[in-house]
Amino acid sequence: MLPAPARVEPAAGVEFILTPGTTIRTSPGPEAGAVGRYLAELLRRPTGYPLPVVSAGRPEVPGGISLLLTGDDEASSHPGKPAAGDAGTAEGYRLEITAAGVVVRARTATGLFYGVQTLRQLLPPKIESSRRQAGPWAIPGGTIDDQPRFGYRGAMLDVARHFFAVPDVLRFVDHLARYKLNHLHLHLTDDQGWRIAVDSWPRLTSVGGSTEVDGGPGGYYTKEQYSEIVAYAAARHITVVPEIDLPGHTNAALNAYAELAPDGVAPPEYTGTDVGFSAVAVDSERTYQFIDDVVGEVAALTPGRYLHIGGDEAFTLGRADYTRFMNRVQRIVTGHGKRVLGWHQLAVAEHSAGRVVQYWGTSTEDQTVANAVRNGAKLLLSPGNRSYLDMKYSAATPLGKDWAGLVEVREAYDWDPGDYLAGVPAEAVIGVEAPLWTETIRTVADIEFMTFPRLPALAELGWSPAQARDWADFRVRLAGQGVRWSTAGITFHRSPEVPWA
Ligand code: TNX
């Protein structure tokens, strides 16, 4: 299983076998019912079984698969204790598999959903096929008690450098769901393109959306399309974190609206891959009106608590201007009811209630970040040399970059997020995120080649207890996932570090 569950007790010689008569029973209510239907949809095509989903408070007849929401009383008598506060409890589940049936118990539908992902991995790999396969469909017996170590487990997709249409993003969401990740960060704006419709500033997309790296056609999401991504992710218990990168990485916006540029002159469109050359006019009130409009519209479409404001690589601004600007942008974000997330350069700005800095450096020391944390910020870890999905695996990797180093699977796996940055206690770490920048990434196959197998490695760091981290064991479990990816049609890097079947 991957990520490794917190506690597994196998029952030797016991197995449950899925049959044409198997029923899926769920607690009453729409949330548990939706998880039941999700499970049925995963299983129906490969098995060819009808797998009806029925709602029942308590199954009168044992057998089949039951997805049950537990009351607080029942949940509190469970032995699994949360490691990371409420999120741990809320996302935990217990899975019991006997010859008579499968029971998933959880306090929330999110916990049931994670129990379902574990169950999926316990079925034979042919369960990943989109065509009907011959049985038997055996699930090994035992009990699993599980909950995540960290409450934030994410991946970022850069849809600005190269645009990815809605179906491609939804497929990426499904990859996250498989490994119990719960945040999708969308890098929606950059020098090469603006990808989210803003009604009050229409040229952002009509002009700013029509470019991408190497001069491709670009594209953007209408509000309906963005909401479709949000809803699809929510159905998989994943929260979308939209990023509007400021004050740098803004050439597409400046190209669309000259009034936002420091000298009032629109720069030409940009389809190269340099960074750090653009910035909005930080001394113009019009700029703050623009940000208030954009943040307001994006916040209104986003149910999650975070709004990411970038803050990286604003090389044309001095520290004082940058800090003053970011202080003001942070207030705009909280004014629209969201918490601030930003790349760790944001650490120099004043504290803002509930803010999170995302560390993307390659050193384990950063005094400015440690200070921001002492002042109340939380930390999200995305070390470039560990978690960046756009770094090459080896010098021979045809895609990607290498400025943060070469990142083979062991490098991506063998570090501890709880103990990474000097002077930052584990309690201040909300979790981990793997960013995929797309300067060199053009297709779904490109995305998957860079994502698999490193995203599962990061998922285990985010979910499993620290003491479960064991490279020798992990590489064998990872190898077992390979046949599932091939069966599901997912492209992956056949790392020489992993004993693939
Ligand atoms: C740095 S990481 C960037 C991105 C690039 C990436 C390429 C960060 C916050 N900024 O603009 O796409 O490197 O690896």
C-alpha cells in the first residue's frame, strides 16, 4: 500500500471476494452515498458486476462492502490517535476485511474516501483496467487503522507556461486522489499567460490568455470551467488553491493592461522561459484596484481557505517596495475572507492571520523564514531539490530543468518534512507540496512522466508516520504500483532505483 498506512494487522489466510452479488452499503446522507457511488464506478468496468449502492444506517445482513460514518462516541473509542490535530482525526479511517465483508468506518466522508483508495490498492492490479477482466477479485483480510501525519498534502500544476485544458487537469486531480493528496495548487498566472477569467478585467484572458511558452495558442478557464475543476476536485476531497502571482511573473497582465506597468507602457508578449523581469506598478492606486478586483472574483469562486499570491522572483523591486506592496496585498486577501499562501520570499512581509509560506529553497537554513514562523506563519514544504517535479531525474532525462539538482526517486523520498528547516518546529509545518512547472512540459504524457513515481513518494511523506519511512521497503511497494499505472494507461519514469516487475 502506498502511502503506508499508520497501522496494518494482516489476517493470514483470510480474504474477501468480490462477486456479481456484492452490494455497497453506505450511511444515509449524500456525502457517504457519493463515496459509495465513486467506489462503484471504479469497480464496475473492470469487474463487470452491477455493484448497487444502497443507503442503510446499519447493515442488517453482514457482507458486501459497507462505508459507515461513525458518531463521535464510536470514533473516540478507536485506538488510532491523530498526529496532526483535527485534520488527522477528520481524515482517518478504519478498514476491516473479513471473509464475510469489508467495512470502512470514518468520522467524515473524507475518511471513507481514503479508505476506498486503500481498498482499491488491495484489489488485484487488473482493477485499474478500463475493460472487463476475469476474476477472481480477492481482497486480503485484515484491519487497517489509518490517518495522515499532515493536514496539507498537495501538488501544483503550472497552467501558465503551457496551458492545460480542463480534462487534462481533471486527470491530474485523479492522480492526486489515488495517493490521498488533498490540495491542488493551480499556478494560474505568469509572464507567458493569464489563465482565469476576471469579468472586471476582460483583456487579462482575451489578450493575456492567448500566449504560452514557445508561442503556442495558450488558453484560459472561463469561470464555469474553473468551477468545474473545483467541483471535480471537491468530489475527490481535494481543495483547489488558486495562485495569482504578484508582483513579478506578471508580463501577461502588463501586456494586456499598460496602466499596470511601472512606466505605463505595455511590454510585448513573452513566450520565453526567463524569470524575474516583470513587476506591476507598486506605486499606482490602479494596481491595488486591479488586485482587489482579481482577488475578489477568484476568492468568490474558491471554497478553500487559501489564496496564493506568489511573491517569488520580483527581481526588479527593492526590498522596501516589495515588502510594502506584499503587506498591502496580504490585507486585500484577508479582506476577501481568505488566508494568505505565498512563496517563501513573502516571509519578509508582516504577519497576516493564518498565513502560510511555501518554502522552495534547496538549503535547510533560512533565517527569514524561521523568523516569519516565530511570528506566527505556518510552513508548507516544497524544497526544490526534493519535491520539484520539473527537475530532471538524471542528466539523461529529456524533459525538465536542473537548477535545484537532479531528483531521482530516493532523493524525492528520503527526507523528513517535520525536521527539515532549521529553527522551525514540526508543529509549524502544515505539510508538503510537489510543484510541477511546465516550461518544458507540453502534454499529459509529459506531466505523468515527471509526476510518476515522485508524487507518490511525496504523498507518503505527507501521509505516513515519520517512523514508517524506509527506502528499502518503499521502493518495493512503489514497484508494485508500476503495473497499476501501466494498466491504467499512466506514463511513468522507470527509475533504475526501483525493482519494477
Ligand atoms: C522557479 S519556484 C520559479 C518558477 C520556475 C521554476 C522552474 C518558484 C517560486 N519560481 O517561476 O518555473 O523555478 O523550475
